Amino acid sequence: MKLDRNNAALVVVDVQERLMPVIHDADLVAQNLDRLVRGCHILGIPTILTEQYVKGLGATIPSLRATFGETYGYQPIEKMTFSAMGADSFAAQLGALNRKQVLIAGVESHVCVYQTVRDLVAAGFAVTLIADAMSSRTPANKEIGVKRMLADGATLSSTELALFELLVTSGTDEFRAISKLVK
């Protein structure tokens, strides 16, 4: 499936203060999430941010909260279900975007990301995993989560691969801005 910036949305799942300190490669994941969110903003791709049980897990990490504040406005959807699709406000916001491709990133790959992907695929969305912008507490759980999502019908990508696939062409202001992000 070819990514189409006019038909794509980004979903960032549960990158929260009390969870990220125990996430494998958390700094790399946070860096790639920042690039991904900024890149999608440059390309005009809408983004949805979720937070799981804020009372227990805290808000989105400060660096990502700042990026959302600068680009889209910090307006996370709080949820109690592992799958974001279980939150009525998430399903309504995603549906209102009228996009059928979903790029997904966040934590944990084998729990909330996995269950969200499973439900998005079941609802007819074409889902692309941004593998270098997602993780779990252990590499094994990330790997198993990614394998399950691929088996369920998702496609695998990375931050840079997805941004350049969505960009399509070089020599533009968008290309220069994306190139600066990934360096």
C-alpha cells in the first residue's frame, strides 16, 4: 500500500511520563516521535494523541507535549481501554478526519498499540506501523507485538521511510524542512 498524505492520519498512543522511563530505547522512540509529529505537521497530515489512565500514568512526556503544543495544540484523548478504538471520542475524531490510512506509533507495542491496530484493521483502516517510533518495556514484547500487528494486516515502516514516502518529491520547501528533521 502506497502512503497518501491526503488520505493519511497519524495516531500517537500513550507516550506518558510514568511509562516512558521503563520503555526500551525510550530516548530514541521520543526523538523519532518528535520528528514524525513535526514531519506530519509540515505535510498537513492530521494527528491524534491518546493518553491511557492519566491519573496513574501521568500526561504525555514533556518533550512530546511541547511538540504537539507547537504543531497541533496539545489536546490528547484520554482513554481507559487499551485500544484507542474503545474510546468514543477517539473513534469520532478519527472518523471526522475522513482518512483511511493510519500511521501509528507509541507505547506499548504489545498492549495499547497492538489492540488499537487490531481494531483499526478490523474497522477497515490501512495501518502502517512506524516501528522506530514505538516500543515496549522489553525488546521481546515489542517484537511479538509488531509480529502480531503484521499478521493482522498492518504494514511496517520507519519514521524516515514514511515521511519521504508521503513527501513523494524533492526540491520543495517541504522536502527541505523534512530533510532538516531527519538529519
